Amino acid sequence: MKLADWARKHGIDYKTAYRLYRSGKFPRPTEQLPTGTILVHEPPTTTNNTALYARVSSADQKSDLERQMQRLRDYAAAHGLNVVREVQEIGSGVNGHRKKLLQLLA
């Protein structure tokens, strides 16, 4: 990200960030492009938080819904994922009207 964007994100003035860059005391790796733009390389953020989503097509398959969710819980536990939300939905996959999935992705 650009130095100005980094400064804004961290609540400091651009000039202060630029002085840190010039003095070599900037807290993140940086690079200056031939155009003069200064880029700040933020370390990638990793998180083990996840949401689980299961869907069946009809109310007749409702018993399958809980089985699907349990398999997802088991998978998350086996891979060290922290489940922050579980969403279950009954609806056809043909028409694409998956209200709960769209809310989850928003």
C-alpha cells in the first residue's frame, strides 16, 4: 500500500510517516518505485476464524442438514479452525436464491 494510505490507516500524518521512512526507522519493509511512490509492505494477516454453511434443497432433507453441519464442525476441529458462525439453509440451488449465503458473504 502507498505510504499515504498506510499513514492514514494508522492515524499519523503523512509527513511523520515520510520522516520515519527517510530516517530508516520505518516499522515495516518499504520500497520506492522509480516513479517516486513509496510502498509499504504489510505482513499478511492470518486468522483461523471461519464460518460454516450447509444447505439442502427441500424440507424432506432436513435431517441431512444437521449431518452436513456436523461433518463441517468435525473438519474445522480437525484443522484447528475457530468457528465463529454457523449458517443452515433450506432452499433450491437451481434458482440461486440463497439469502443466508449472501448475508454470510456480505
